[in-house]
Amino acid sequence: MSRALLTHNLTKRFGATLAVDHVDLEVHEGDLFGFLGPNGSGKTTTLRMILGLVYPTGGSIEVLGKPVPRKVRDVLPRIGTLVEGPGFYPHLSARSNLALFDAAGPGGAKRTRRARIEDALERVGLGSVGRKPFNAFSTGMQQRLGLARTLLRPHELLILDEPTNGLDPQGMRDIRALLEELVAQGTTIVLSSHLLGEVESICTRAAIINRGRLLAQDEIARLLAPTGRVRIVTDDPGEAERVLGASNGFHSVTRDAAGVALELGGASPEELNRRLVTNGVDVRELILERPTLEDVFLQLTNERGARVPG
Amino acid sequence: MFLVELRKLLTRPRTWVTIALLTSLPVIVAVFLKVSGIGPRAGSGPPFLSQVLGNGALFPVAALALILPVFLPIAVSVIAGDAVAGEASAGTLRYLLIRPVGRTRLLFTKLAITTVFVFLAVVVVAAVGYLIGGAFFGIKPLPTVSGRTIAAQDATWRTAVSVIFIAVSMLGVASIALFLSTLTDSGLGAALGAMAALVTSQVLDLLVAAESIRPYLPTHYWLSFVDLFRYPVLWHDVTRGFAIQAVYIAVFLGAAWANFATKDIES
């Protein structure tokens, strides 16, 4: 599978501070890639290096097959971005702003500009925005306009920093649907977010960074692999506890009114189920406990320096 | 990119407010002269103003001489100081660079746009000056500062060279402000920094103790365009003025480019 984005030993030092410390990111083509980290973790600096805004002090970056920052101007036309909030000219309307940015660089044919602007506004739910200036927009509308700018031209890669910031629940849902639609059409998306639930529900892969270091990078399904803890719901918790307590391999069996919980140890869930049933305990539910992304995130970020996401 | 920036300049209310303010000073002066009928004594006061009562044709250059020492440099400092820093603080700089617009291109477009603004301001002030001068004091053949009258055709090129001389002088200011603009995310800070440099230059220019460096101060030759209205034209200070400004423009533009092209954009 080809890589939309690769960094190797990517490092950025600001004076005495090591903002990004030997980070190896790997985003596959077609990924909806979650990029997570507490405030000040080096997330934004990494994104800025990928876009050629900040120059690395060490390591290498390859975006869509081209080395950055050396060839950044060749790849930027293929990337749509929303980095640290939308920036627009406050006295101009949504349409004038989009027209200015479209005209400022390559690849935006003037002939189709008006239609493309209307289409982009429609897709982010700003079709009826009218002529009021950008500084009269709500935070949510500003954010939507920032997304509309990334949709003016087709892009192979979208880099979106907190795209649902300031949106109401319905707005967030709309934007998530839009992102999934874009991925289905073949766009690769790097999504940086504080909303772990959001990343968990839509992303295919994720990386977690803290204090400039990459702590984890994997498929979401693997990051959220079962913890080895199992919950059994049964009418007879007492009997279940007795059976399991008597057998080898299962640890820390605890009981409550609805059932028992235990560590599988090396055993498989199938084995556990068989053991219970052959010993006359009816199993109503057998649940493999999975961590939430929040659990994984907090565990990783607290292990290596106590910091809480802001 | 140039057209985009031009559109930004022209759609911005600030541009037109600034030009209106620049124009209002000479208009106010003209009203006072007209109402009172009292001009400055010959040889005193702002250049040309003493002769304006007798001939409105001199009012365009008189108007330019009025705004040149303070108003015009302030306006240019504000526009050029805001050029990069203003984009940075509005959060639009990163989106222009990502679009992508090359950093060098962005910087030189900003300079070109400041040049457009300077010419626009100077031409509007001169044109309004001509209309007001004509309406209030009447237009006659242009007398030179040396006393001889000059023909209309001759007057046209002298005025044109004056406009270019003033614009180049202001580009010197713009280069300083643009350099400061690449150093900070505050447009106001950059503008104030450029103004502080100009005030320092103007103070030193009055100081006998600073005699040795006076000819190299950026403001020293600003009013030398007056020499274009002598007969024959005194080219010495005009050419020195052009040369000094060329050096300031090259140095500060070079510094602005060196800084901006290699800078981490964190705004």
C-alpha cells in the first residue's frame, strides 16, 4: 500500500525546547487518520512542518511521494488544509473570501470558480450564507467556511486540525458524514482532534503524540484491542464464581449481582464459555472488555509525563 | 496573485479612509488660505504655499509638500507594516502560503501593492490639489521657484518626476516597514517601528552634531523635489535622493526577504 505521508525521525527544536522529537508517522493512502495529543504536545508543529510552514531541525518528511520542505510547492496544490482555526479576511463575505483564496494560487480555474464556490458552501451547509462579512459569523460558521475552502478543488490529502470545533452536535454529525464521504471517494484525511470519541468512531488509524514523542500508532481496532478482561452476565453469579475460582487459568474473579468479571489469562473466551456451560452455569452474555480511545490515550499520555488533554 | 492583492487593497475601507484623510489636510489648508487671503511670507512655511494664493497651478505640488513630512509616511508605514504582520494576525498568512503562494512572491507582491497605494494616494492628492487650486486661486502658467515661468508641457514632466521622486522616497519607508512586518505578528508594532525610525532620522537631520551622517539619512532628501521646479532644474539633490532611497530599498527589502523566506510561520 502506498503512503500518503511519511515522516522519519522528524525533529523540531525551538531554542532549548524539543517540540517534536524523532517522530515517525505513517499515513496510508485512503486512511482516515486520527492524530491525537494533548495541548502543546507538538501536534500542530508537526502538521506545520508537513505543510512547509515550519522548517524541521532534523529528520525527513515525504508527502504524496515528494520530499518536504524541498518540493513542498509541488505537493501543496494536492493538499487541502484547516490548521488551527480558519483564517479569513474579516471585512469580506464568505463568497469573496473563497474567491480570493481560490484566485491566489494555482489550479483554480476562473471559469468554474463561482460554481465551485457554491458547491463547496452547499456541502458544508452554508449555501444560504448571504453577503454578511466573515467577522459577523458564529464560530461554527467560521469553521464550516474553513472546511469549504478545502473543498474548492479536489485534493488527494486533507489535513484538518479540529474541524468540528465550535459546531453543535448536528453540525458535528454533518461534518463527520462529509469526511466519511470524502474518504469513500478516495481522499486521505489526517484529522487532529481532541474529541477522542469522534476519532474512535470515524478514524481507521491513529497516532498518539505527547511531549513531542510518538507514543502509539496503529489501526484503531488494534489500539482498542480487548484488554483480556471479560464480563459474564448470568442468573447465578455465585455458582459462576465457584466454578471459575476452582479452575486454573482465570484470575481475579469478582462477583456482583448481575454476574462476574475476570481476567482471561491465557485462555480463550470460547474455553471460558465451555467451562461454565459444562458445569451447569447458564451464560446470558459474555462480554470482552475493550478500552475506549480515551482510556488508551490517558494511559499512554499519563505514563510518560502527567498531562491531561485540554 | 497581484490582482488578488490589488482587489484586497481596493475593497478595504481602510485604504480609502487613509486616502481621504491624506487629501483632507491640503483641502483644509486651502480653505484657510482662501478665506483669510493670508499666505505664508515668501521663503517661509511649507514649500510653494506662499505662491499658491497667486496661482492655483502650484497647489498640487504644495499639497504634496504638505503631506510629505508626516502624513504620507505614516500612511505608508501603516499599509506596509500591516502587509505581512496583518495577514499573520488574521490567520490568513498560513493559508496563502499553503495555497501555495511562494514566500518571495508574496513579499514582492506586498511591496508592489504598497507602491500602488503610494501612487494612488499621491495622484489623488495631486488631482484634488489641482481641482481645489484651480477653483480657489485660478490656474496660470507655472512660475518656477527661481521666478521664471515654465510652459505647460514642461510643468507636466516636472510634476511627473516629482510624483515619482515622492513615490520612491515612500518606497524607502515601505521597505523599512515591510522588513519590520516580517519580524512581528503585530501590524501596528511594525508601523510604529518604521515611524520611530523616520522620526529619529528627521531629528538627526536637524542636528548639527550629526552633520557627518545627515546626507545618508532616509528623510534627508525628501523635500528635494522642490528643486525640480527651479530653472534650470537642480539635479544634484534629486539624484542623491533617488540613490539613497535605492540603497535603503535594497538593504531593507533584502533583509525582509532573508528573514521571511527562512522563517517558521507559527501564526
